[in-house]
Amino acid sequence: MKNSTKWFLIIMGILLSLGLFFTLLVVAFISAVGHENRETVTEGGHGDKIAVVELTGTIITSEDIVRQMKRYADDHSIRAILFRVDSPGGGVVASHEIYEEVKTAVGGGKPVIVSMGALAASGGYYVSCGATRIVANPGTLTGSIGVISEFIRVDSLLHKIGIEATTVKSGRLKDAGSPFRPMTPEDREYFQGLMDNVHRQFIAVVEKERKINHDSLMKYADGRVFTGEQAMKLGLVDTLGTFDDAVRIAARIAHISGEPTLVRERKHISSLFDWFLDQSKVSDLSDLKNEFLRQPVLQYKMTLGM
């Protein structure tokens, strides 16, 4: 075998090995992106257990929170559920499903104590309403009892770059809210009717759960937010306190003596690829995708000016 041929085969072998290695790397990376492992961790004292369920960020779906609520409501070793809410709200349906699951847990005899973080507004407040007790920090922003739907128009941009959209429809309102044309007065009236109906549903839940007179509630159920201190004066929350205060309140309601053991789910970092995902901005990109591509049309959401 010629020396040049020998070196050619060696180089090709190295390249094939590298190609196989990077192929396996990509496959493992994609697998890590598609599956999120979770583990249950405990912390705190050695007394009876309180489960911590955390809702953070925009409410896009209800699945994970509902799953955790069901799990802990059915677990007889869990004496109470501490629901930590730090959210500007989100989808109407997802918010209602979480609220109903909180109600189901409470109705089944499992106390649910809400601990509000920096923000528990609109849908973040809605999901809290079914709890046994609501604890807010004095500086928490909450309330925002209202509904919003935002529409983007791209027709002017498309016109500038020479793209034209054609819509074929049956029913004059079938393309209401389309980004390819201006909204007509009829479209606006149609969507306003939807907003008003869903807003009434929100108000009815607050009236029922917080036992607030309708006329009194209507004075401030206009989408505005309140600090925790203001919300307590209005009857929107039960007491002021920190997360630790909420733990003590949950322990007292559940008749737990001594320091309770907190149980919660954590993302399990089981591989190099999981570690990379956890350290990188992949999750941020995923949140951005959710923010723009999966937004529900009707939202109980506080619009953040940032």
C-alpha cells in the first residue's frame, strides 16, 4: 500500500469518526430538548409535608400545574399545598382550568394556600381565587381584573415589499382580526362583545370566591393593578406576608406541629446536554416562541410596559 493511500485512509477514518460523533451529539441534544426530567426534592424540617407548586411566567397551558395539583391532592402524605404564584396571567381557558383544579383540591379537603410573588395579576389573580387563603407581599402587584386581546397588522409591511394576501371566506366575520387587513367597526364590536362576556365571568368568580359586593367590585374591576397592601384593604387577598409566612399559615391550617417538610418538583439535570440547556438561552428562546406563536386570543393578562 502506498504511503499516500495509507494517510488518505487514516484521514477518512478520522473524518468518519468525527462525523459519527457529532451525529450522536446532535441526536442526544435533540432528545434532551424534547424531554424534561423532573425529580421530587424535600427541604425544611422533619414534620408533616407541605407540597409547593410554582406558577411562574405567562400562563400558556394548564397541564403541568393541573398535573401537580392532582398529584398532591391525591397524596395522603401531603397535608397542604402551597401555591406560589408569580405571573402576569395569560390564557383565559388555561387560567380557568388551573382555578378549577385549585377548587377541586380544596373541595377534597386539601388546604391550598397561595403565596403571591412580585406579580400575581389578571390570570395570576384568577387562579388564586379558589384557594383556602391568599397571602400577598405588601409590594406584590395583583388585581388587574380584566381581559385583553391584541392584534398585529402586517398588511402595510407586505404592501411595501410587494406581497399581497388573498382571503377566501364564508361568513362575514370569519377573518375578523386578520393581520392582512384593517379591523372594521363590525369586527371591533364583535371582539368587544367577547371581551365583555369573559370579563363578566372573571368578575363573577371574584364576587363568589372573595364575597365582594358586585357594585363595590365594579368600581375597581377595570384592569388596574394594586399593591398587596391595597388589595388587602379591598378584600382581594386575605393577609400580608412572605413565602415563609405562607408556609407557617399552611402549617397552622393543616394542623402541622413543628417545622413542616416542603416537597416540590425540580428539573433534573441528568446529562451534559441537560446541563447545557439549563445554562444556555434555549429556554429563553422557547419562552419567546410561546410568547409570540402560542398566545391565546382571549387573555386574562396584565400588559407589561417593558
